[in-house]
Amino acid sequence: MKKIKRDNDSAILLIMDTKIIETLSGISKIMNEMMGDLFWNPDIIEFEPDLELFQSGGNLIIEVALPGAEKQDVEVLVDVHRITVRGVIHPSEDYNEASVFIQERDYGHFRREEYLPYPVNPSLSLATFSQGVLRIRMPIDKGEEYRGLRIEIE
């Protein structure tokens, strides 16, 4: 369940925003299943990584858990109203599926797309990757018009 907070004056807007975000997210997933991604389409999306989305100051922050991922195998796309994180996590060189007793981590192609509760400025967004966590900081839009961008991971 997604939690979105707003001040008391916009409680009705909060309910509407939550329903709109959930609806758009569901429509997006159905469209992706039906049509695939026109710009990036591996044979199989094997999993969706866990994430947290929260507001800090004038920014939206997303932290995505990607244990075992390499920075060069991860791509971040930020649009005014949504973010997409996609890539691949390869198992270690010593990994042999036939000799695994317990496997709790995910490997393979991943993709996670979320609609944002506020419009953001993609050109000022910043992504960092440390200790298996991808952190993306996106300044909340101040009313200007922006285009979506691919964000380099530092």
C-alpha cells in the first residue's frame, strides 16, 4: 500500500491523488504487459525491485533495493510525472543453480515504474548508487515545463 501525505487543507485532494496514482500505475502495468516497452524490451522482466518513495524538503526521494547490481547495468528514466528504473542483476561467477540450497535474492532483468505524487524537474534530478541501494533525488516542480530525461548514476 502506498502512503502519501499532504497537509490537512488538501485531504480531499489526497484521496483523489492516491486513487489517480493507483489507477495510472495499474493502467501502465497492463499496457506494458500488452504492448511491451517500445524502447527497451528484454525477453522477460523477471522481477520488480522493492523501493521507498518519500518527500524530503522540496524533493521527492526514491530508494531502490538492488543488491548485487552493478551501476553500469542500471538505467534511470525520470519524466515530470513518473520514474522508471530498469536493468539487470547477474549472479556471481561462483553461482551454480544446480548447487543452490537457498535462494532469496532476485537475478535477471528488472523494471520498476512509478507515477509520482508531485511533478518533478528531471533536469535537476540526481541518482547515486551505494551498497546495493539506488537513491534518486528529484526536485519538486515549481510550475515550469520540463521534458523527461535519462539520469546518469554517480
